[in-house]
Amino acid sequence: MVILILGLVAATVIPRFVYSGEMKATECQANIAYLNGALEARVQAGGKPPATETEFDLLILADREHFPSGIPKCPCGRHYEYDAVTGRVIPHSH
């Protein structure tokens, strides 16, 4: 009986841990795509891509038009890094 109960608990708990990691990675990828979209919109509007990560923080992340409810944050707590050479946010793995 105890083994049956432990099996049922494991069957419900383990998938939540496995899928939560996948969901966080998917959310992170979506945030990176959204940040890169904001960069592209700036360039298409005639602006230059930020020259440094500090400029990226000031010009893109502080833009309330693109982020009215706040800056997208990595669900795993990692910082999104900007690559001034490519003009894109660098994807990271979880």
C-alpha cells in the first residue's frame, strides 16, 4: 500500500519538475525574441543599434512603449546580455 501511494505521488510530482524546466526555457527564448524585435523596430525606425550593453539598457530596456509592464526577465534569474557586434541579445542555455 505504501509503495502504491509513493508511486502515485511520484507520478504527479516528477512531471511538474521536468516540464517546468522546459517551460522556463521556452519563456526565456520568447523573451529574447521579443527583445531582439524591439532592437529591430528601433533600427527600422531610423535609429542605430546600441553601441554598448549600457546603451542597450538605457535605450531598449527603459522603453516603456515596448515594455509597458516592465522588462522581460529570464524565468531562471539570468541576465540577458547584449552583443554590440551583432546588435542582438545573446541566447543562453538553462
